[in-house]
Amino acid sequence: MSKLKILEFPDPRLRTKATPVVAVDDALRVFIGDMFETMYAAPGIGLAATQVDLHKRLLVADVSVDKDQPHVLINPEIIEKDGVTVTDEGCLSVPGYYEEVERAEHVKVRFLDRDGNETELDAHGILAVCIQHEIDHLDGKLFVDYLSEAKRTRIRKKLEKERRQQNAVVI
Ligand code: GNR
Ligand code: NI
């Protein structure tokens, strides 16, 4: 297994619309293992393939306290959603920033599991929020897109400045 590099806002690759997975094979399962290693190490509760520069419709999530309830969603489709919940969201691709975002409280999602079998999941609360956040990544969308342009620009400038300072250290 290997830990993957997570792309950070405003990297333009995060704006790529991912295309459907066509084969759930051993190579994909190795990559899924790498995504879990990357997500747990970060640590995060979800990770979309887009964030690790694979532009395929694939996400992993584990919102459990003991990190023992892994979910793999391949080609996920939200087929029902209802209710409203507001969460202080963060993102591994927008490190250090947390802002309130409104999303559906419940989603029913249809997807292929890691064996390629079609499955449905009823998700509520933080798992529902996480799945919506990850599917947004697969569509090239970030949680900062729900904020005002002023807030998004402030976050972008601060992250760009941090990046410049980090790069200066290693010269
Ligand atoms: O680790 C994460 N925490 C989180 C908290 C609130 C709402 C969404 C998330 S997802 C995030 C990991 C991540 O960036 N996934 O794309
Ligand atoms: Ni994210």
C-alpha cells in the first residue's frame, strides 16, 4: 500500500469532471487500498479519487469513531435526498479551513461496491454529508464554492501564500 499525494485548492486538476469506472478489477482494488491508507493517515472521513489525481468516479468514506466501517462507492448516483442539515465542513484539499455548508440530511445512493456489485445505501447525518461532499469532488466542485466569492478568494490567497512560503523553505 502507498500513501497518495492530495491535490490542494486552487489546483485546476480539482476542477476535472471524473468519468465512470468501466472495470472493477484488481488494479482498482489496489488503488482503493491506497485511498483508504491516504484518508486514514490524513486523517479524514472521506476521500474522492479526484483529490488524488485519478479522474474516475470513485470515493471512499469512513465516518466511524473506531475507523472500522469503510465504504467504497464506485459510480455513485444519488437517487433520493431529503431534509436539510448544516455542517461545519472541512476538506483535505482546503487544509485548515472550516465553514458551514447546507446539504440534504438523508441521501439514498446507488453504486457499485468493491466487488462490482450494484448496491444501495441509505445515509443520514455526517455520512450523508460526506457522500455529497465527495460526489461534488467527482464533479469538480469544492465546499468553498458554496461560500461567498469574497470568502473563497480570501481562502485561495492564504493557501497560495502558504504554498509560496513552503516552497521557499526547500530552496
Ligand atoms: O475529513 C473530512 N471531514 C469532513 C467534515 C465535514 C464535512 C465533510 C468532510 S470530508 C473531509 C475529507 C475530504 O476532504 N473529503 O473530500
Ligand atoms: Ni474534500
